[in-house]
Amino acid sequence: MSNAIKVDIWSDVQCPWCYIGKRKFEAGAAEFGGEVEVEYHSFELAPDTPVDFDGTPIDYLSERKGISRSQAEMMIERVTGIASAVGLDYDYDHIHQTNTVISHELIHFAKSKGRQLEMKERLLKAYFINGEHVGRIPDLVEIAVELGFDRDEVTEALESHRFLPDVKADVAQAQEYGIQGVPFFVIDGKYGVSGAQEASTFASVLEQVRSERDAR
């Protein structure tokens, strides 16, 4: 029996706070020092977004949130600064706003091969740092092949949407939990932590779980 503390994380590939939260959680888990098992779950922040959104992230934010372009620019500037503080160099000038459902299918494909965490990290980097497109099958296949996956197998999995039911199951579970925003962390099946909290917050929740287990 593994003694690892299970952490389930709901997240979207195009969520800037999810990448920041990932780094902060990783730092908190390192500070905690115990064994942690992480599983990512799909969450679509904007399932109605077209695959090829015609516009910039500033256009998207101002339309989606009903705010001015200057407000959208300030939001991006703020999140870029916070990302930089955790070692992430966001490049909003080259981001392709898109529909992320296929990228979630690819993460589930990688999960079936025991490599979910590696794929999640690569897709976040693709979107926020590399300026790659994460909404189109050919682009996602190239990313998967770069990681050593079989081209034909990945292409078949994405074109057949074999993992779409898994994506939908994650989204349904998020609704059951009442999760409305991401990142959202469920620790040991009972503690919910919402947002990109500080590393010390994650460390203290993990420590609390360990203390409760030791007291049994």
C-alpha cells in the first residue's frame, strides 16, 4: 500500500493561474517533503471558444469578461509578472487562443501510458511560453511525437476522440464538487484548495493530512 497523499488537480491548459499554481504546488510539495501522488483532471474554462479564435488574448479577455482593452492589458501584465516570479516566462504576444478539449484528450492519452504529468507540463509550456497551437490535432500530434509517443497511435486516439468520455467525466465530477474555477486542488479526497495559493499553504495542508494519518 502506498503511503502517498493523493492530490487531484482540476486545471485547464489555457489557464494562466493553473501553470502558476502548478509551480507553487510543486514548491509546497517539496517543502512538505513527504510522498505525494498527483493526478490531473480536465476542466474547460471556455468550451465555446473556437479552435482558431480570431484575435489576441486581449481581444478575447475584453470580449469574454466585458472589460475594456486597457483593463485586459492590465490583467495580462499582472499575471505575467506573477508567472515570472515563479520562473515562468509567459509570451502573450504569441499565444493562440483556442478550444482546449483536444489537448485534454491528449493528456488522458498520456495518462493511459503513465505519462500524464509530463504531457500536462509540456502543453502548458506549449501554450504560454512556446506560442504553439494546442487546439488542433496535427499540432498536438507533433508535440506528442516530440515526447516519444507513436505518431499513428496518437493520431488515431485524437481523431477517434477515444478519450473524450474521460474528459467529460472529469468535467462532470468538477460540477459535482461545485468547482467553478481552476486551478482547484482536492487533497486526500477531503480538503479543497482553490487557486494558485502560496507554496506554504500547500505544504501546511499536506502536513495536516500527514498529522491526521499519524494520529489514527
